[in-house]
Amino acid sequence: MPLKIRKRGKKWWWVYGCIEYSGTKISKYYQQSTRASTESGAWEWCRAEEKRVLNRHLNGDTAGEDEAGPKASEITFAEAVLRYPAKTKDAKYLIPIVEKIGSIQIKNLKPRMVRGLGPDIYPDASTDTWTRQIITPVRAVVNNLYDDSDGKAYRIRGYNNAEKAAQDEKRGSQGRPKYRPADWEWLLRFREKAPPKIGTLAFMMFATGGRISQTLEMHPQRDVNVGEGTISMPGAKGHSSRSLKIPPELMEELCALPLQHPRGWKRTPENLRLFGYAGRSGPRKLWAKACSDAGIRFIPFHAAGRHGFGQEMNVRQGIDANAAAFFGGWADINLMRKANTHAEDAEEKVNRALRRGQKKAERKTKLKLKKEG
């Protein structure tokens, strides 16, 4: 799809889509801020990006250098950051990194050096935080630079289990609490006490595997097709939007939602949002209150929605993994199984399986595990 722009929040304009030439996609999928506060500024960013990508496509830039510029590997990390279209959150993470290694040339940027920034910049944080706020943004900056040159990938090994255990022991914490994914019983009890809009929000994420950010971004007219019984789930993490057929009960609830604008936004048709929230902080208090009022364990958005969907499809219902991954928007089935499914009632299941195996063997061999005294 060609580049399109959309205002997110009160200030910034974002770009979505791909750059095409003669009907062929020649760029990555864009879903990022243009860092422009005006519509004209956003379109100017799009034109400049289209010109850059088209020039690279037609003329080739495999040498990794401009006519009068240095090779990619000779550019400093700080210079590479300036070429990277960072999102607001990434930009915040990159500031302390640039202060530490900004003057180092890319060719001298060793993975061990990058991993060492974790305990240096965030000594009391977990290795998960180090990965998210150091390794991931550094890798993105360097790969963006190489993508404009020879296309090779910059790889950095993450922190191993021993490093994680040592850091957890040092800071006296095991990291974020692990939440059991939502199930149908939890969802029904939650909805019994939640306001209708919050109950529908929980139902939507559980039934689609949608992230809270994607779900709240939905437009009530553009992303809901009542006639076909489908919704368009906005893209996330580099993936395009996808059309999903949803349960009729959910569609009925979506149709009952009033047209709403997030608080503080201009009341224009484009700024309508299906659930009326600008971000995840909007429904957070009502969500927590519903859990408390229902007397059920608190489960945050991601564990209730994306993890709940993954667990329900893969573990409880055991449907075709390819179907679950396609519907839920996972490009990698193994990632879905690893990150979004969890051991559930493991002791009971294992002991039942052992018992079944024992009884089967006893019937076949006419022998007993427990000898008669």
C-alpha cells in the first residue's frame, strides 16, 4: 500500500505503508513517526523518503557510500543515529547510548561492548530491560545503516541465563511478575463487573489476540465492517493490518459502542476511536477496578488479550498452530509458542499422563506396579 499519514495523539503525524515503483514494493513497511507536527511537514517527509528509496532502487548503492561520503562501516554510531528514523521511545533510549559510544565507528562496535552498556547505564535494571533499551535500539540503528549499503545484518547475542540469574540476584528481584493468561472463566467474571466498554475491550483482545495499542487505535467506521462481520486489526511491529471475522456477539457489542473521541483530541471524523481512548492509560483504572470488584486475580492487558488468545488456542483448545498464528498475527509460529503460551496445570497433567501410561502397560503385561503384599 502507498504511504499514508495519520495524526496520532495531539501533536505528531505518523506514516504507514510501503513505497512502490511500477506496482512493486521497494521498501520496508513503514509504521513510525515522521516527527512532523503538521500535515504538510509529514507529506514533505514522505516525499523525501520516497526520493531516497527510489534513488537507491534505480541507481544502486551497494558500495555503501555516497559519492563524497564514507563507507557505512566508517560512520560513527552518533552519525548512524542521525540517519535512523527513530520513534519517540527509541529516541529516548538512544540518548544515553550515544553519550557512551557515539564517537565509535560502526566497524569497531563489537557486540560485547554493546552488552556491556547494560550494567553501565542501567546497573539496577534486569537483563530484559538491557535487551529492550540497549541491544534492540543499537541493532536497529546499525541495521538501518547497512540496509542502505550492502544489506548485511548486524547481530548481537542477548544475555544468557547465567547473566540473567546473576543480575537478578544482585538486584534482589526476579523481574516482572508472571501473570497467568486469561481464560473464559476469568473473562466472564471480569465482564460481569466491568463497564460495558471495558468488558467489550477485554472480549475483543481475548478473541483476536490483539495488542492493547492496536485495539485502541481502531476507528469505528474504517475498521469495523458490520455487513461482513469483520474488523480490520491495525498493523504492529512491522506487520500490515489484517482482516478478521469475529464472533457475532462481539460484533453486536462493537456496534453498540457510541462514537467517541479521545479526551483532548479535536472532534473530527478522523480522530474517532472505537473505544474512545488515546492510549493504554485511559482504561487502566477501570480495568483494575473490574478485577477487584469481581474478586478475581488482576491480569494486565497483554496477559488477558494476546497471551490469553495464544493459551486458549494452543494449549486449551489445541487448534492448528498455523491457523492460530495467522489469525493472531504472529509471523513466527515458534515465537507464538515460546512467548505467548505457558505451562498450565503441569503437575496434574503430567501425573494423569503417567497414570494412563501405567494402566495401559499393566493391562498389556498383566503385571502390577504395586506388588500385592
